[in-house]
Amino acid sequence: MITLTDISKQFGPQNLFENVNLQLDPGNRYGLVGANGSGKSTLLRIIIGDEEASSGKVAMPRSLTLGVLKQDHFEYENTPILEVAMMGHQGLWQAMEEKEVVLATEPFDADRYGDLEDLILSHDGYAFEARCAEILEGLGIPTSQHRLPLSTLSGGFKFRVLLAQTLASNPGCLLLDEPTNHLDILSIRWLETFLVDYPGCALVISHDHRFLNTVCTHILDVDYRTITPYTGNYRRFEEAKVSNRNRKESEISKREKQIAQNKAFVERFRAKATKARQAQSKLKAIERIDLEQLAPSSRRHPKFGFAQRRPSGKTVLEIEGLDKAYGDNQVLKGVDLTIRRGDRLAIIGPNGIGKSTLLKILMNIIPADSGEVLWGHETHPGYFAQDHHDIFGDRTGTVEGFLGEAAAGRDTGWVRGRLGRVLFSREEVEKKLGALSGGEATRLIFARLSVDEPNVLVLDEPTNHLDLEAIEALVEALEAYDGTTILVSHDRWFVSRLANRILEITPDGMNDFRGSYEEYLERCGDDHLDSRAVLKKAREDKKQKKNRKNGNQGQPIDDEKQRLKRRKDLELRLGVVESAIEEAEKKIGNLDALFCRPDFYDTRDDTEIKRLAADRDTLKSEVERLTVEWEELGSEIEALG
């Protein structure tokens, strides 16, 4: 349990929130929402202890451990990926490391070894490595990479490893600031499943509507210079907040009306002796009315709007035989696609599959290795790049200058009016492009697209850096846009609101579906974004491919007798392997029980203790090897039918 009492925070004249009283309980998952700059991340830092509140205090049990998502991966660059994840549980990781040192040191310290073994067993340490590997897989980092140094990954995947480190630490409370950043749709779905099953307390900052709806049991709203708790997910919070605000405004209106009526009575009858007593009573009634002053909302809604200068031809874009590789990594192969006027095409798929690469080829930012990209008659595409450097160039200009370049012939007032619609104040229009936050840069680029009036919008992760209000405003503007839209996004709520066509890129090729995102899921027969099912299928496909190559030399078994004989042999071997696993696990259990006996270290010399520890490690390795064989045998038996 974490308790916040009378917490206030000011930065100079700016008052983020004041007199906040909250209680965060185990088993609840809190979504922390509010406008960019409202104080969400500041509150997290106050709870962690990285920043002091202006007043008030935070209280939590001493035994409570906090799992905090770090942002700095540089301290782990040369460390194997799996070990970075395991370091999340610092006490257990240090015990496992020290145990290996004790085993290799002479003279052998049996007492210290016993203490370490007890600590490891009490934290289920021998299953810890497998648990960390499973988390990494769920976040899209395959087993084949787990022993590689962290430096081999891109920045987005390094973030995933740090997220795995936080989740693996098994804390009493998780504090996650934008955990879905750098995650693709599959990994977000896996994280949702993890958090829903998580037994502790979780406090999450996110701008992902669907994530908040799926995960959260409560919403903490940072607005009106305070933090208000609501029960339920984000959808229920939206309804309750509007209802509460309307109720308060209605109550204030009634009281203002009462005051006005009483004042009118006093003014009219104050001079009349027969009404003097009543007039005095009305004056006292006015004094008794408590007229609440509602703080202004920190929520700000930009006004996006897109119009096409003229309609394009019916065929907007034709792609034929497009290939692209980076070294040995073939990201796009034989892409054939025709886009028609009015399509709202959402391109989805795991990170690294080639989605952004495809858009960059379409916009002639990078060349294809082969194939053709043919834009149709009178097409005028407008591009939103995931990396703003691709649009801002050297970033030395100003906000007003950037928009003014596209508004030839327009005066300063018109340009500043357009900037005001996307929330740039009079002082901010002279801000340098290089000093803009991610949200500011995104809003500015959309302001320029509205001036350019393209008839095709090509958008690469357009919701990155936007707060919830800006995302909702962008959806409304794109819904009203009558041109053609091609977008890449991991935001399922955003895709479900806009798309009338889905292109999923997978390692096995492309799936082009004409219909909404929800219709696409229905056609699949299940939520294909359930990463546990996807991972299971991927493992099975990999094992079957390996079995076909090694067991059958790539040739199908056509002869029925040969097939039945092969199946029988495999089933016999499966039984042998199962018995061997059971026997080895039984021996490990006996050794664990032996290690836990109070007199174990008193009745054995150092040599015997080291031998028994080595025997346990050997048995553990044997179980792992046999388990892999058991899975491969099962997959081949299933493939034989």
C-alpha cells in the first residue's frame, strides 16, 4: 500500500497539483492520465523518491519493493541480454553470481554456500532464468538473441530489455512511464496479459486508449490542479468525468441563480420597513452560500483539419515486385499492392518487419533494391515521418518560419492563427525547431500538412508523442478527411477507428484484407494479437521445420506403413524421455530437500557439498536437454497425424 498525503508540487509560478490524497492498493492497476506537462511523470518521480514534493508526504511499507522502468541502457551495453533482464531481481541475481564464485573458490565456504542456496530456493531461483527468457520472448526478443550483448539491439529493442528487467524483478508495485513506447502490437498485447495477471499494484502512464481500457481497474486523472481517482477503465472514467463536471457546473449555476435572486430582493425591498427583516434574512442567506470556484482544466484540444487540393485519380498507387534488404536481412520481398482512392490502409505487423521501410520507399527517401512504385494521376502525397529529422532537416528554423514556408502569400496573422489552432501560443511561435518536444513537433507537422492540402496522407506512427486529447482530435480530423490515407500504427484504438483496409506484414508474406480492423479480427477467427498463441505457433512451426529437415531429410513420408512405423518409434522414444525427465526431477527434488535440512552443512565435508551441488546442476541441464527433445518429439508426432 502506498499513501500520498497532502501532496503538492509547484515549479515557480506553475502549480501542477495541490493537496493530493491518494491510496494505491495491492491488486489494483492504476492508469495515470492527463495532458502533456500536467505532472504525470513528476508524480511518479515523487513516489519513487527521485524528486521532492513541494509539500506533503509519501508513505509505504519498508518491505515494499518498487519496479521502476529505467530509460538508460548504456550501463548494460556489453552485458548479455538475458542477464540484463535477470538483474532486475537484484538480490537474487547477486546471490546466483556469488554462488558461482563460492563454488570456484578454495577453501570452500560451506556456510556461505548454504545461505546463498537458501536465498535462491526461497525466491524460486532455479526457475528464474526461464521466467526471464519467457518475458523477453513475449516482448519480441527471440531466444536466439538472449546470449548476445545488449549493444547488438536497436534503441527500441533495448527499451524492451529494460522493460523485461522491470517486470522480472517481481516487485510489490510496478511504476511504468509509457511502457508501450517502442512496442509493436503483439508485444503490447503480451504486456496487457502480463499486467492483468500481475498480483501487485501497478501505476502506468499511457496514451494508448485500448491499453488503458484493457489493463486498468482505476484511473487517476491529473487535471484542475489536483489528481482525482476514478474506479474502472478509461472508457468508464471518460463518462464519469464529464458527468461529474456537468454536475458541479449545474450546482454552481443554481447557487449563482440563488444569489442573484436574493440580491434582487434586497435591492428592491431594502427601503421598505415592512420588508426590512426579510431583506436582512436574504443578505444572511447570500453569505451562507458557498460558491465553489472550479479550477481551469489543463486539458487542451488541438484543432486538426485536412483537406485535399483536388481529388486524385482512381488508382492512387501501384507497387510491383518490391524488394528491400539490409545486408542479409530481407525486410520486403516481392511486394505487390494497388491502392485506390478513398482507401484508409493500415499497415500492421511486428517491429523490424519493414513497415516504415515501405513508407520511406514510397516517399522516395530510400531506394528499393528492385521493383517499381508508380503514383497515380494527380496524386499529391503528404508525409508524416516517425523521425522528425526527416522533415525538419537541420532544425535551426522557428515554428512560425516552418509553417510560413508552406503558406506562401499568407500574412503573419493567418500563420499564427493556424499555429494557435494546434496550441502554439504567441510566445511559442518563435521557438526553435530543435527545442520542440515530441508532442509539439507532431502538432506542427500536422499543421503544415493541413496547409499543404495533400490528397494522400502517408503517416508513420502519427500518435507517438501525442496525449490522449490530441490523439482523439487527430482521429476526428482523419475521419473527416476525404482523401486517401496510408498509415503505420501500433495503436489498435487508432487503427480500429480509421482503417477500412488492413495490410498485415508477416515473416511469411502479406495479408491484404478489405474491411475494418474489427472485421479483420473476426475473419481470423481469434485475436491474432494474443502473443502467447502467436509464440506457441511460432515455436511449433520452427520445430516442425527442423524435424522435417533432420528427421525426414525434407521428404514427405508417403508410404503409410513407413509413417505408422515412424510414429510408433517416436512414441516409444517419447515414453523413454518422459520417464527420464520424471526420474531426474525426482532426484533434483531429493537434493533440494537434502540441502534444506538444518544439519546438512554440519554433517558433510566441503568436498561432498560441492559434489552434490555439481550433481544438481548436471541433473538440471539434463532436464532442460530432455525437455527440448520431448517437445521436438511431440511436434513430429503431431505432424505425422
